[in-house]
Amino acid sequence: MAVSKKSSSAGRFGARYGRKIRVKVSNIEAQMKQKHKCPQCGRKSVKRISTAIWQCTKCETTFAGGTYLPDTPVGKVSQKASGKVGSE
């Protein structure tokens, strides 16, 4: 019996929308569903509550972030410019 390949989260689309779009959706959803680092307590326990709203499951800090990731590339650049990242 052949070993079947594990389908990604974009497997729900079947053969529709094209391969490129399905790969992009799969990558974004995989990153989104990972646990992220909390800006308050530093633990990897931040989960997405809804669009751009993130909450730490340990300290229950709720904050706004990016739609798919808690910290956007533009946000990282602005934090570097203001000097908040270098103080860690």
C-alpha cells in the first residue's frame, strides 16, 4: 500500500485556485497557528483570538498586532527606529 502525503491546511481547496495561491495560504496559516512570543512576559504562548487581536495564554495580555502575525515587518522597523528593541 502506498504512503499518502499529508495534506496542508490548504488541502481543503482541492484542485481550485492554483498551486501558488494554495502554497501561500498554507505558509501563512502555518505561521499564524504557531505559538508566538509574548511582549509582556516573554513566554511563547501568544495565540490569535480574531483578526489582528492576540492574547497570551499565560499572563492573559491582549494586544493588537498584524492580521496573520503578532508583529509586522513595519512594526519591527519602527521599534528599531525608536530604540525599543536594542534595550533587551
